[in-house]
Amino acid sequence: MENKVSIKSELEYYKQKMDERFSRTESVLHANKGEVNKVENREDILLDDTVEQVITKMAEGNIGALSVLTRILDVYGMDTILRLNEMNIRGAQVWVGFKDHCNQDLDLFAEELRKRSAFLVKVINEESGSAHLASQYRKSLSGILMDR
């Protein structure tokens, strides 16, 4: 019986290690194809959405992102906004890419988006990943507390 338990725990250990490797590999693959790590529960942009609805969905309530998105819309048009969506960059990720990677240079940000810059994606994934996880943790914790 003890032998079965040790084999089972060994298998669980290796499964965990493989999951960790897969997770790291998946991040690298996203970076290589110019796409930010997937964030769950994002509203889809629909063909019949107005420009205002698209910008609102893309900003995800982040005022910095809203500011950047409206500037992009004024200077570069909707194509660049939709490129952000294709790369899965929304909300705080827009602000991180613009502020931290491009030092608030709108022309540089638009160029990085046009090139689908792997480095831009890497910066966004590193900078916004922990903030997003903390946000999800707070949401789940508040749900637990509300249930009591």
C-alpha cells in the first residue's frame, strides 16, 4: 500500500512540474506570436458595436487606457484599436504598454503594435500579470467573505 501512495505522489509531483513547464512555454508562445497572455471574461467586440462601445470595452474601466485609446483613435484610427484587440491587449495592459514600454510616446506605441513587437508583449505580460492575479484574488476573496 505504501508503494502505491509513493508512486501516486510521485506522479502528482511530475504532473505539477509538467503543468508549470507548459505554463511557461505557453507564455513564450504567446510572446512569439505577438499576443498577450489570455485574460478571462473579456467582453467580445461585435460588428455592430459603436466606436464608443468598442473604446469602452477596450478600456475595461481603466482611465489611463481610456486616455490612450482616445488618442490612438484620433491620430491613427480604428485599425490600431482593433490591432490591440487582436493582440489581446486591453485595460491596464494598454496603459502598461504605453507608459512602461513606450515611455508615453504614442508614435512608438503605434509602431510597436504595427510590428506586433514581442518585447512589448513581454513587458505587458510581466508588468500586468501580477496585478491581474492580485485583482482576481481580491475578487474571489470578497466573494468568500460575502458568502459568510
